[in-house]
Amino acid sequence: MQRPNAAQYATGSATVVLSTVALLLLSGTDSALGIAVVCAAGLMLGVLVAVTMPVRARHVKTPASAAVDVAGETAIRVPAAPVGAGADTRVGS
């Protein structure tokens, strides 16, 4: 399963809050059990909305002329010597 993206988090959270408030106002319940049931229903509805939301696939566009240089990827790279004023007189601290 893929990790949810920011849009899924935002949509699911907004659904939980808005549906819970709407259900509490419409049901008019005063008992602790009724409030717990309404909150659980809002949470399940928010999770359902976040999970069923379509995920946009991101395609990375690469130019067709770019070829992979396998020899260049496996070569050992050595850092260049520092060049410039005071490069040879640096003191490490």
C-alpha cells in the first residue's frame, strides 16, 4: 500500500471534522455512547474518503537524447584539489 499524500490527509481530515459536526447536530444526542458512535462513524467515513481518493501518478519526463552512461556511473571519482588564494595555507581547527 502506498503512503497517503498531502491531499489525502487534508481531504480525510476535513471529512472527519465536517461529518462529525454534521452528525452531532443532526442526531441531537446527549449521551456519551451516542457521541462516541457518531465520532466513530465520522472517523470511518474520513478514512474511507481518504483511501478511495484517486492518486495522481507523477511521471518524470526525461529527454529522449539523454543516454545512461554506465561506464561513467561505475568509475571511481576523486575530488579535485582546492584552487584559489590561500588554498595551500589553510589551517584545520
